[in-house]
Amino acid sequence: MPIPEPEVPDVGTFRRAVGRFATGVCVVTAIEGGTDHAMTANAFTSVSLDPLLVLVCVETEARFHDAVLESGQWALSVLDAGARPVADWLATRGRPLHDQLERVPFRRGPKTGAALLEQASAWLECRTQAVYPGGDHSIVVGEVLTADVGPEDHGTLVYHRSAYTRLG
């Protein structure tokens, strides 16, 4: 007797299931063609300690996708607990590309020149080492060039069950 094919879950159920996994909230930035590009991300993780590697998943349809791939280097800011407005703004589809960081305090990374957001608890600068297809996203693996941490008393912005919350 043949084994029946398992039923594929619907997208809504899948989103609710993975939404039970709490994640930090980051902003990934890159400079391409002299323009700052940024996106809010929660699909980020460390990969390796030797060499130091991290990955971020970038939607292929997002304008940030081409910018980060063409730039070949990028920065990541782990948002602190007070940065929800920043996360919301940089997750807004269709926001103006030029001057999108005008309302967001940042400094330039020493290795990449990409924006490192001030409302963050940690910062990384990376050089793209590999890019892998991942359905409607690309998995961008970066070699860590610089890493820094901020004060621990600011807490971290967390995303859980489709809502922001605070850790710490």
C-alpha cells in the first residue's frame, strides 16, 4: 500500500507556527551607488566562529536585495528595546529610498561605510562570502569584519507572535 503524500501546510498556519519562535530585530544597511539602503530583518543568525560568519535572509523582490548583493558588504545593527519606530519605518514598503535614514541617528562603519544605527545594542560589519537561493529569499552569508556591543541596560527589541516586545 503506497504511503500518502503529507499535506503541505497553508501559509497562514506556517506563519503562526514560526511566529512562536522569538527573534531579535535587526536593521541591515549597505551603500550602493552612493545611496544608503536599509531593511528591517529578523531572519538573522550566527553561523560560524572560525571564520566568524553570520547570515541574513533578504527577500528577492525587495529593493535592498540588489543593493546588498551589488555592494558586497553590509552592516547589521541589533536594535535596542526603544527602537520600534526605527524598525517600523525601515520595514515600510514603498518608503522613499533617498534620505530614508534622515530620521534615524547613525554613524558610518569604519570598514564598510554602511550605517550603524545608534539605537542598537550590537553592531556588525560584514563582507559577503556567499549567497544561496532560499525560495523567495536569498541567504546572504557574511564574514564579520567588525563587531561591537553597546550598554546592556537598553534591552533588546524582540519579535514574537507578529508583535514587538522587549527583552531585558
